[in-house]
Amino acid sequence: GAVVSQHPSWVICKSGTSVKIECRSLDFQATTMFWYRQFPKQSLMLMATSNEGSKATYEQGVEKDKFLINHASLTLSTLTVTSAHPEDSSFYICSASGRNYFGPGTRLTVL
Amino acid sequence: SQQGEEDPQALSIQEGENATMNCSYKTSINNLQWYRQNSGRGLVHLILIRSNEREKHSGRLRVTLDTSKKSSSLLITASRAADTASYFCATDAGGSNYKLTFGKGTLLTVNP
């Protein structure tokens, strides 16, 4: 079946640094990928829609200059959290084109 | 935006009992799905029900959908301790992409 991977699975960084998270579709091409964020004990909130070869579409309230999304190929989308702060600590999950294809998530902790 | 509301927010039952979780949503949907998430882990897709379907079964799972009331329920029969997890409903409005709007989730604890 379809598999979506994320890397890294967890990351700890210092405040002010940037962190890149990769989302890959392993056995299919994904023209669209979605990035979700989940704070502790809360639900998933859509951050942005990543479109291959074009700009991402951000949900209301999500800063596009802080959360940089690049979807340079049909199998890879990256989310870069720039100048991370402790309030960005969260679980980031991507999904690819199909409704059931979620990655395993990346836990970001900003100290 | 958060569309779905799960009810209850938390549910604690004994092994062998049935667990029922409800989800309500606000706008028209194309599909509704239920997911399970173990603590700190990724999502596991459980079942999808289309807007023109009223009930669907998968193993010990039964999902109902009432589009007139904009609500869905997930029933887990003969629960097991391994069913302990958070359960989320998610809706999509159809079209060429599958952007999902998640409910707030129900934390189910099944006590052995």
C-alpha cells in the first residue's frame, strides 16, 4: 500500500534555529501534500497545502514566512520552521494526496 | 478551522464493553473518516463513510452517518485494552484534493 514517510521523527533544537522536516511519498506521486500541526492533547489543525511546482496555500493564522514549504518534486515536500521558538513545539504530520496517506509525524521540541 | 466536535471528550470503559463516540460537523461534506491515534504517534485510518452512505462496518467497528443532523458515530464493540487511544473524525468537502478538517477527538481508555 501507499506509504508516506517523515524525517526526522523527532528533533530538539535551540530557540532561534531553523528546522527542516521532510515528507516523502514512497511508492506514489503526490501533486498535493498537506501539513498539519498538533499541540499536546489537541486535535490536528491544517497548516498549509503544498502544491508541487507552485506556492503553498496557507491556512488563516499560519505565517508563511515562518513556516516555509517547498514541494519541489512529486515525492517530496519540506516544511522549514524558521527561527523556532518554544511555542512552535508541536507534532507535525503530513499527508499526501490521498485521504488515508499520513506520515508518522515529527515531534519538534524547541528549548 | 476546526469543524468537528467529538463527544464525549474522554471515555473510560471496561474491557469487553462497547464504546460509542460521536462527531458533529458544521458544513457539507463529501466523506467522513475516523482515525485512531495512540499517544504521541501517527494516525491510523479506521474507516471512511461517504456522504451518501448511512452505515458502514469494519470488523468490530460500526460507523453511522446522519447528514441531516451533520453527525456521525463510531461504535467499537467488545473493546480491548489495546483499543485505548484517541479517536478523531475528519471530514473533507471533496474536489481534487483531500484537505481534512479534524474534530477535537475522544480519548478512549479501556481498562483491563
